[in-house]
Amino acid sequence: MSIPRGLLFSVFLLGGALVAMAQPPVDEPTEVGSLLLAGRVPWGITALPGGSLVVPCEDKSVSVLDETGRRVAAWRAADRFSAPATVSLGAQPRIAFPQITGRIDVCAWDAVTQTLAAEFSLTHGSEATATAWGPGKTLVAAWKDGHLEAWSQGHLRWMAEAGTPVSWLLFDHGNGVYVAARDKVILYDESGRTAGQWNLAGTPLGILKSLDSSVLVWTASGLWALFSEAPSFRRINDSGDIAGVVIDRQGHLLITRADRVLRTDTTGALVASVTLPRRPLGGAVVDDRGRFLVGTTGGVELWAYDGRFLGVLDPHPPASDLLVTDRGVGACGDSEWTLHLWKGFRWPPYGWPVAGG
């Protein structure tokens, strides 16, 4: 018995339609909540592994929120914050809160009981400027006078002196910790010994590691890259107005400048450029679908991977760095002390390889 070819083709089309209907719809960004805070969020918002958000305010208070903006825990620091809070890897995360007096409080987060409690504190006679977490809940902390300490499970492992103010830290598993300080970058190994040092004029504005293991540092003189096995940093972009750098899932760099967002490869070769009609107030962030979110003088804007303007999510200019979590939640605080939350920054399962950045 043979089946007519036309019938087979009709069944094939019907089957394809049924599969398409079974796929979950792609969410568009929609606001899911907002919360009036006790002050601005000058040092940004941090995400916990389970999706909760840590929000340190300028009045020394800390709120832990769920993904709808509901406050589930609170804590208060002894002094005003001086740098972004950082979260350790793995289960039972710890959170470090640097403060202007040189104190750094380390708090433990219990996701089951939803409690945030102080565990131990570090103190030093200079403003705390940066923290970073490594394997085994190792915490490296830096202060404005160049002092560095590494702690593990509440015990001091090593100390070092950079000799110049430290702005940023980057843990690189297997190599140690990169210290981005004024006029130089230093690599300390896991025992606190100097494993490398490079001169970079100016104050570092940020540091990150690319997907090909290059270390990227940007200053007022441009964007610099230390490629794997290279002896020194090489300038890959000479823009003097870089507001932020992030990496998309293809390994491209998104470089936010005063009037545009550049998409380049890790060597600095230009892939695409999007001109921003309104001045950005900070660096853009990229979502799972290749779109980028940027805070400007006109509000929080969403742009497509191909450079199309998709709209304004909120008309209020942000007063904090934008955050997009790996669970597809976006967040930022505005100058009127309100925290805004959105959802819809992820593809459905098996969806993202077909489009986007």
C-alpha cells in the first residue's frame, strides 16, 4: 500500500506547525515590579545564584529581593558603601560589602530560611575599594592605599602591597588574581607572590576576562588586552570615552562610548556600530537574545542585535549600573530612589542559537 505524496507533504506541514505551536512563546521585556528604596543604589545591584537580588543603598541598608521585587531579607552595614558588593561561587554564598571606613563585612545568605547575616569583618585604615571571590570561597580585598589581603574560610592566607590605589580585582582560576591599580596591573599567584606586572597609565575603569582567556582593562587612554601567552598588554581601542565593556555569548565585545556602542572581536576589529541619539550614563549590558540594554539621558533603552531601536523600558534616567541576570531578569535604580525590575531577557529552551548575538 502506498501513501500519496501530496498527503505526506500535508502531514509534514501539519507536524511542523504542531511543533511550532508547542514551543513556548518568546517573552518580551515587561516590568514585573518596582520598589521605593531608602536611597539611591550608587554601587549597583548584585544577583545571587538562586535569582534573588542584593541591593545596597546609600543609607547603609541592604535589601534582598525576589525576582518580583518583594523584599525577603534586610541587613544594615556599619558605614556607607564604597564599592560594589561581590558574591562567592557555589552553594551557601557569601557576600562582601566594602565600606568607606576600610571595613569589609562578609555576610552569609541562607536561601532556605531567607536570612542574611554577618559572618566576619575585615578592617584596615584606608577606604575599601574592591573585593573578588575565588575558588573555595577565597576572598581577596583591596584598599585605597594599595593594601591587599586574601582570606579563606575566615583565615588570612596572604597580604601584599600594590604601592598605589587599587580600583578593581579579577580572579583568574589557575593563575591567581589580577589587580588593576593606578598606572599598573599586577598579577598575584595563589600564594600572594607577584607573578606579573605591567604598566598602564591612568586609573582603571574596569577589568574583565574574555571567552578566549584574554584579560581586558579600560582606562581613559582606551581598551587594553593581555592575550594568552602575550608578554604585555596591547591597546585594541584608543577611545578615551569608554563607559563600559561587556561580552556577548559569541565572544564579541560591546564597548559603550559617549555616543555609540561598538561590537568588536577580542582583537578590536569592528563588527558593528550603533549610534546612540541620547548620551549613555553607563555601560550597556547584553541579554541572552543578543539585544543590549543601555541607560541614557532619555531612560532605559533596548536595542536589537542588528542595531534597531526597540523602545524605552523606563523613561527615568538610571542612577545605577544596569543588571541582566542569567535568569532573564533586568534591574536598575533611578534617581528617585525607585528600583525597577523587568523579565523577558531569555530565549526559550533551544531557541537562542538561531538568532541574536
